[in-house]
Amino acid sequence: MKIVVKERSDVVDEYAPHALSLSETAPVLLNDFLASHADGGVLIISAKPHLGDIMLLFEQHLLDKKHIVLFGMHVCSAEEYSFLQRHNIQYFNMIEMTREGLTETTDAVMAFVRQWPSFHLLFYLDALDTAFGVPYSIPGGFTLREMLYVLQRIKLIKSLSSIELMLERDVAESVIAKIVSEIG
């Protein structure tokens, strides 16, 4: 695997041995992963459930609802929760993490993704709290230390195939550098 750091669709740098892509728009590696890993899963860490993207993956038969887990949601409407529950999509929101604890919730997420022979991590920076240099995020998200802990733990899972770090606007370079150094 290789790390591909992208900025505005231009390859900035390439690294090895893990696959990582930084993108400001749509996921770059996800479709490639799903095309080559029919029984693989997707772990999405984000403040929002991204139901439009999820529904599109279901409609195109690229992803089964049993092969997706959402972690870190803290901006989700009643209709979105209803959709997730109706379709039996596994999710772990920030309320659960606060009640159960970071370690226990991360353990549960890891247990869920370990059932897949391979998985893709799609990490939206909006999962971080606004206090950490992410201008488009919403209060109530992960602290930087919590997120680094989660990423370090998930990186230990041998079936992790690729990682995408999703950027929506300018983010403090120090935050991106720290996250990339922890993942890589």
C-alpha cells in the first residue's frame, strides 16, 4: 500500500507502506477499494452520516449495509437516525462514546470491522471539535487527542486496506501534519 497525499486533486507526495489519500471533494480511493474488495467494509468517521453517499453506494450495489459502520456522529437528524435504524446500519455516535467511554466504544468499533476481510477508513475532519483548527466542524466532536487515539487503535487492525482523510476547507496544517504522522 502507499500513502497518496492529495490537495485539490493534485498529487503532492507519495509515501509507503499504508494507503492514505487526502481529498477536498469526493472520496478518491473508496470506489477502487470497493471494486477490488467485494466483501470489504467501510468505516466512516464523521460528524454527519453522509446518507446521500451511503445510499448511492447501496443503489450501485457497491456496498452491503452490513459492511458499513459510522463512528463519531454528533450532527444527525431524527430522520437520519430513523434511516440508519430501518436499514440496520451500525453506528456509534458521540453520545454513546460519552456514556460508554472512548476505549470501550473504540473496542466495539474495532470488533465490528474485524469481521470483514478488509476495510477502508473514510475519515472526515468534521469529526473533530471546532477548537482544533477545523473551521467547518461542529462543536461536540472528538478532541485531537481522542481522534489520534482512535486512529492509532484502528491502524492496528491488519485488515485495514486504505485510508482517506477528507478535507472540506482549509484546515490548520499542524492538525493535518499530526494526523498524517500518526496514520503513516
